[in-house]
Amino acid sequence: ITISVCANNAGEGLFDLPASDPQVSGGLGGVDWFYDILLSDPILNPESFLTESTVVYAVIDNGTCISDPLPIALTVLESPTSNPASLETCADSTGQGIFNLTQVDTIVSGGLGNVLWFENSAGSISILTPTAFVSAGTVVFAQVNNGICVSEIVPVDLIIINAVSATPSSISACDLGSGNGLFNLNTIANTISSGSGVVSWYFGSTALLLIPTPNMLMSG
């Protein structure tokens, strides 16, 4: 007979041995648990027996007779690991953002198992739509499930990036004799961005056609 439980962070498993009494005895008597085959070292707290994978021994007692020692294999299954992570998104006009938590599933799980999402560290409040979680920036919690065991619950930081704004500006250049001037748009980039980001330049307000050399724009 083999009894299996999932490992804790120390690689040990917490076994409730009496829960397996019916399986061990077949309902024909009580079960006593021992460390050794000689039955000289009883397990004093079989309901919460913390151990690595090992073999213990069970004896069935029907009140009149006792059985020979029966070896019971205790197997500690490896639990998946989980990794803390962070996720960023831009704020909308209300200061909130929509986070797709599943974007960091692979980081959290290492690609081994499904990721469960929670609003609290106890894992009691599930996030029902992790692909569209609205927040102004907070910490949520993730746990990996490999179908048999679950990992410890880890924090995932949700970071709001404040939306950037552009400041209108103007630039002038001397006429080169053809009615056109040579403009270096990069000279006013800091004015437009207020130093908060990189400025990209386009022909037209739809921003469909990129200006390839904004430092050498010939225009009139």
C-alpha cells in the first residue's frame, strides 16, 4: 500500500495516517502505526505525521488478534514551484488600467502547470477574469497547479504607468532659396515630451507615415 501527499516548501509531506485505516485494515479492525518492523517505536501522532518519503509499518488489531506488520510506503510528491512577478499597463483617464494577468503565467509557473489567480494571499478570493483585471495598481497572488499538487502562493505586483502627454510646439528654419528649410525636429523633442519619454515623428495627424530622419527634414 502506498500513501501519497504533496510536499511542502521543505520537501516534506504531512500525512494523516488514520485516514488510510479503512484501506489498510479492510474494515476488519483498528490500525496501529509504527516506525519500525519490530514494532518497538510507535508513531505517536499519526494524524499529523510530517516526514520525507519513507516506509512505516501498520498492524491491524481486531481486539483479539493482531496481524503481522504491514509495510506502508509514504511517498512525498514534488510540488510545483511558483515565482513572484510583476506586470505593467498604462492608466486610462480614471487612473486605472486593464491587466491581462495571464501574460505572466509562464514566468510564474516556469511553464509547468496552470496558474490560479487570487485577490488575497490566503487564496480564498479567486480572480474570475484574469485576462481583464481592472486595477489602479495593487498586488495580486498566483498559485501553480500541476494537476496533482499546488505551489505556494506568490505575489504579483501590478504597476500602473501614468499616461504621457505631448506639449504642442513649433520650430523654424531658414529658407534655403527654394522655399524649403532643413528642420532638426529632435531639437524640440524634449519640449514636446517634457522629458518623460521618446518622441516619434510622423507625417499627418493619423500617425501612419513615420518620418525616417527627423533630424534632417526638408520642408517648406
